[in-house]
Amino acid sequence: MIAAAWTCLISPLVATALITVSGNRLSRRGAGFLSTFSVFVSFVGAVVAFVALLGDSPSHRYHPSTLWSWLTAGQLDFGLRIVVDPLSVMMMLIVSGVGMLIVLYSIGYMDGDDEERRYFAYMALFVFSMLLLVQGGNLLMLLVGWGLVGLSSYLLIGFWHERPEAIAAAKKAFVMNAIGDATMALALFLLIEKTGSLNFEQVFLAAPSFSNWTANLVALGLLGGAVAKSAQLPLQTWLPDAMEGPTPVSALIHAATMVTAGVYLIVRTAPLFEQAPKVLELAAGLGAGTLLMAGLIALVQTDIKKVIAYSTMSQIGYMFLGAGIGAYPDAMFHLMTHAFFKALLFLAAGIVIHSLSAEQDIRKMGGLRKLMPLTFVAFLVGSLSLAGIPPFSGFFSKDSILASLLANGWYGEILWVAGMIGTFLTGLYAFRLLFIVFLGEPSPFVREHFHALKRDLPGLSMAIPVGVLTILAAFGGWIQFADVWTPITDWLSPVAAPIVEASGTQEAVSSVIAVLLGLGGIGLAWMLYGARTSEVPRIAWAQTLLQKKFYFDEAYDFAFYRPAVWLSKALARWIERPLVFGSVRELAEGIGLLGRDTSRIQTGLVRTYAFAIAASVAVVTLVFVAVR
Amino acid sequence: MRGPDVVWYLCVAAFLFSIGALGVLIRRSPLIILLSLEIMLNGANLALIAFARHYGQGAGQIFAITVMAVAASEVVVGLGLIVAISRRHLELDVDKLSTLRG
């Protein structure tokens, strides 16, 4: 099992190294297949580890493994350590499984791109980073994976480096994530100071003895990291911009890697968070805020990928809600189903974009249902799942989170209302997108630019993952049906047992209301965008507010960017030029002058030197004689 | 131990030394300058030997022999330089060899 886990971890890294080293000797498609194969090996490793773990009794499903001592400083000793337990295996399965499908899809999507090999090397690196993050056996390994995920996302978002927007988006993602990395590192420093270790066991064992301050600060630091990586309020602005990357990259970031890392972190370090209940409540509150805000913004977006991006923010908000109230298995369950339907939506959108010569503006689309019926079915399944309509997967996971909220007192009830409004918004924006893109008559732009996927290798490599994900998104949620059979909760309970459990009545009531609201959203979308029986109300200020994404970018620009620029300019003008430049220049000029003057002594005439020697000897002799 | 007083020897030595020093300072040809240097050295040698004789000790004589050895090697180097200069068809004039001017 340990060997399988290490294989799972190392395989994509090997692929990255091989593709990087072999350069032109490897064909472009070969790089794609190598990358896919390495992630497939990871998936097999994860499955083997999963099966092996099934053989253990639930309380013994915890297998750390240290290769060697990686970092030693004084009393501290950090091993190159992974841990195989139900939580990490579940994440491994999701990351490598969905990741494999997305990399396979990339073979078709990126076919003919100039730098395919670089792309596939990065993709494998991305999967490796995420696997390191979820398998890391101490918080340091987790942080290393965390940082590498940030790096790979930077590389992939900015993959089309000749586009200035892509570079700007990559930088933005990196900087936003760096803020989270920093707060997380601070939390780890505090943990090292208090416990002298970063191994999960020791840290969790020491957690109950923390003072209030320590517990809160550690939890806040970790939450900062989670919020940045998962694009929640207030560090969410990088995610929509990250759509500048190739579509499969968006799928990978949103479904398998990266944004789910924050949820994983909260669940993994739940014992630390439980010492700071206020921080957990804050996490849930941020999740609720984000899901509402993202749902609203998604209503006015015109870029097909950005609508889906905002839906991710919104769905991660649900996961934060679940994790924040202690319904960890529900959050993880939603993470899993979300990985399925979000990867599906992105990949299906990718096919649409691919078929329309890279056009992403939904205002130019329309009537694609007749031209690409299978993609329409896939998109429909994804959207139904996203909106939480039974029997599709999103229904099962989202509703158990919402029901758990009801079991959590008055604060939970407020959040429940937010989640319910979010459900309505989800149905509305998801089907707005679907109706605009697929229903009606083909628009002039579509008729001119449409070309169907070919039934050759690239075409098939795109179609197969979408097919598999359609099945997963449709039926993946049946694994767990709250209160009736709960394999995921049972599976995760040794690592992260839920601290709230909804009753059967709450489940039923919450589900019925959520489904009705979701259907209501769909119905409204039908009236506005499908049948077009009623007009979209024109409220200018609201539309501007949403199109400007609640002015977050502008606010950050005003609060951080401009003061920073102003400060730098002031420092340059008042400090650097007069003091630093001035002193340096004066000093250099003074020494230069001195050198010029002294160099006149050196005439190059041997006789003057000889005379100088003779004269000085004479003077010295005279002085000696006189002194005597 | 008969003969003139040590002062006379020293006077001759100083005279020789001054002639050499003047030659070094005044003449331009490196060859003559080398010759003048030799004269200076010999002046110093004469003083050393005079003192050695005056005090009846061997140290001065030994020192004089050492100076001769050093002078011989110095001449070798100096003449080598002069030959190198003339091989490059440069004028044998120390005032013209002033590329090291600051």
C-alpha cells in the first residue's frame, strides 16, 4: 500500500522530468500520452492504496511512511513523509482520476499548439503538486505541495505567454495565493514554536492544550491559506481572471486540483480548527458570502468560462459552509461530486469553444443543440447536477450540507437561508448559460464558424473523458444518500468525524425546499432566456455592480496598489535620489578626483623617481643628523 | 695595520656614490644608467670594506661579496631589458619609455 502511494505520488513528477529532458526527441502527441499515462499510473496506485486500506479495520486506517529525513534544524526534524488514510486516499482518487481524464482531453484540445510538450510537462507537475499536497504526512510537506500548486497554476494560467492578459492573470493568481501561503507559513511557525513538530499526530495531540490565542491565530493563518487557494472572500479575485489559461487547465484548477485544496486543508486540520470555533464560524460565513456573491456575478457574465468559474466559487462556498460547521464528510462529498460535474462542464464548454474557433462570448452563440446534441446532453447533465436536481450527483451532496446547517442553531439557520438563495441563483445562472448557448436557432456567428469534432484521435480523446464524466456526474452522487446509506461519512469518520448530524426530518425538509428553489431558478431562466416570454428587468446600477464584480478589483487597486505605487514614488523621490543616489555618486566622484590627482605623481620618467628617492634619502639623513 | 684613516676611504666611497647617483639622474641612455648604478654599488662596497677593516671584522667583507653577486644578477636583468628594448627597435632613451605615466 505504501509503495502504491509513493508510486502514485512520484509518477507524474517522473513524466514531467522525462518530457522536460527529452525535448524534441519526444513527439508532441507522445508527450500528451506520457503525461496521461503517468497520471493513469497515479490513479492505479491510488486504487491499490484504496483497496489495501479497505482491508484494514476502520480504526487502523492510518499509515504514515517516511522516506528519509528531509530537513533538520536543531531539535526539529522533518521527514519526507506521506500519510495514507481515508481522507488522503479519497483525495488521491479524485485528483488522479479526474486529473487523468482532463489530461487525456488536453491531447485533443491542445492538438497543434506550438508548445504542447511544455503544456503536458506542466500538467503532470500540477497533478504531482496536488498529490503531494493531499498525501503530505506533515504540515511542511503539505505546505510544499501548496506552494508547488501555486507555481504550477501560475505556469499554466500564463501558458499562452504571448497574451498580456494571461500573464497579468497568472501574476494575480500567484500574488493572491502568496498572501495565503504567507499566513499559512506563519501559522506553521506558531505550531513549531508551540509543539516542536509539524507531524499531524503530534500537532493534533497538542491542540487541546493550546491557549485561546494560539488556537485562534493558528486557525486564522490556516484559514487565510485556504481562502486564498479556494478563491473565497476576500481573496477571490484571481479565479475569474485565471480563465485566461487553456480550458483544460481551468477544468484541472477547478475540479481536481487547486481550489479544492482549501477545503481539504480545513478537513485535514479539523482538530486545530475545532479549538477555534469562532474561526470555523468565520469560514462558514465567508463561504456563505462567497456563494451569494459569486452566484449574483455569474448572472451577468458573458464569457462561457467565467460563468462556470463563478459557479465554482459559489460551490466551493458550499464546501466551506459544510466544513465550517463541522460537516466534514458532507464537504468532502460535495468536493467529489463537484469535481465530476465541474470538470464535465468545463470540458463540455471546451468542446463548444473548440468547435467555434476559440470564441468564448455567449452572446455570439446560440442553437448549438442541433449541431452538437451529445455535448448538449453532457452540458445538461452537468448543469442539472450543479443546480442540485435529483437524481444527479450535486443534489445528494449539496443537500446534505444544507441540511447539516439546519442542525447548527440560529447561525446555521442564517447560513441555511443564504445557501437556499444560492441554490435558486445556481439554477438561474446555470440554465441561463445552457439556454443561451444551446437553445434557439443557430446564430449567424455559429453558422459561419461551427466545425464539429472529428472522429479521429484528438476528437476521441476529447469525447471520451466527457462521456465518462457525464456518467460520473449523473450517478456519482448515489454513493451516499444522507441518513439511508452513508459510506463516505463512515469512510471518513476515523479522520474527520462530523460534529453535526442532520436529522431525517431536516434532511427531507431541506431537500424539498432546495430542489423547489433550484427548479424555480431553472424556471425563471426558461422564462427569461429559453422561451423568452418575459424580459430581463433592467436595473442599471445593479447590473453595473455585478459587472464590476462588486468593485473588489477596484477596491484592492485603491487600497493596496495605488498607495504602494505612491509610496514607492515618494521613496524614490525623497529618499533614494537625494540620500542613496546622492551619497553614492558623491563618494564615487570624490574617490575618482583623488585618483586623478594622485596619478599625476606617476610621470613615467625613471629619472624623476630616482631623484625623488635620492632627495628623500637626503632629507631623511639630514633630519636624522639634525635630531641627533 | 698601516695606511690612511677610514675617513679617507669613506670620502672616496661617498665621491664614487655621488658620481654614480648623478649619472643615474642625468644620463638618458639605460646602458649608462646601469653603469652608473654599478658605480654607486661599488661606492657602497668600498664603504663596507673600509668599515670591515677598521673594526677588524669579516661581516662587512661578506656583505660586500653578497652585494657583488646581487649586482651581477641585476646587470643580467638590466642588460636583458635593454636588449629587449633594442630588439623592438625602440630608442634607447629612458625619457621616452614613459608609458606608465598616470
